[in-house]
Amino acid sequence: MKFVAMVHVQVKPESRLDFEGLADDNNSVMTDIPGLISFDFLRPQDPDGDYVTVSVWEDKTAMEAFSASDANKQAHAAMMKLGNIFEGRPTTNEFDVL
């Protein structure tokens, strides 16, 4: 069964351009990942809104394998190099596709 993960992050206003640059970099990295069907970064239209990543997977097992992978660790390490760009902690919503 297809599985969808949506991660909501609040980015400080002064860090939005840096975060969007990282999003561009991650979009090029998120290719050829086993089980990944699609991956998108969404920019809020409301300047106070959350950014959202939406990933669609063949199943939850594929997403869990990626979460434990070196590629995922490298993506998170790159984000941490930007410093304290977030307001609060990310929240994740998970869904099964009907």
C-alpha cells in the first residue's frame, strides 16, 4: 500500500532563502531512492505558514529504510550547517493511500 509522509517546518523569516536553497539541493538528491515515488517541497503562500515536504513511497517499509540510510543522514547534516533556522520542531503526518 502506498504511504505518504508530510513534514511541516516553520522557518524563521530571515532564513527562508537559505532554506529554499537547501530545498533545491535536496530535490536533486532525492532521485534513485528505492521505493520513493515522488518528493516535493512546498512553499507556503502565507508568509507565516509552514513549509511542507511531501514524499510518496511504495510502502512504509521503503520510507523507514530511507530514514535509516546514509543519504538521509547527509541531507539532515546539510540542513544543520545552516544553523538555527527553524521556529519550533518539525511535525510529521503519515498517511496510507486508499
